[in-house]
Amino acid sequence: MGAAAVPVAVVTIFFAVIGGVLPFVIAKGPNKGVIQVVLVITAASCWLFWLCCYMHQMNPLIGPQLHTTSVWAVMKLWDGTEFNVTEDIDTTTMSPEITSTSVH
């Protein structure tokens, strides 16, 4: 799955309007310069954060890693599946306290 051009363009235009157009529309006042700087920095920061999150979804660094007991809990609570530990799962990679009790 690659990056689509439409979402990147739409979000870039949105933040360009916030950081590039709105600072010139601000009414005159004692804090006009501060408000302009805040708008530009906010738009740039939010756009960069969004871009990093969007790109990270294309190629995640790590995948989910669940412990065996977590998988058992998910199966039991979500599916209602009950099984015997010794029949369904290889117990050679488990810790001794897990293999000594069976899940019913």
C-alpha cells in the first residue's frame, strides 16, 4: 500500500490555508504579530505530525507482539473459545508457571 496523493494534497492545502492565508486576515490589534506566529507554527507542527503519522502507516516499524496468555485471554473473552493448553498450543516456549495450569 502506497501513499495516495489526494489525502496528502487535501491536508497540505488545509494547513497551508491555516498557516499561509489566515495570518494575513487577522484584524489589527496589539497581539496581531503573536497570533500570526502562533497560526504559522501551529499549522506547520500539525501538518508535520499528520504527515509523519500518515507515512508511518505505510511501513510500520514493528507489528503487534502478544504474549501467549494475552492470546488465550482474547480468544476466551472475545470468541468464548475454550481449549486445552497441551493440545492446542506448543508449551515448550512457555514459562513454567503457565504450563503448570491449564485454561478451561
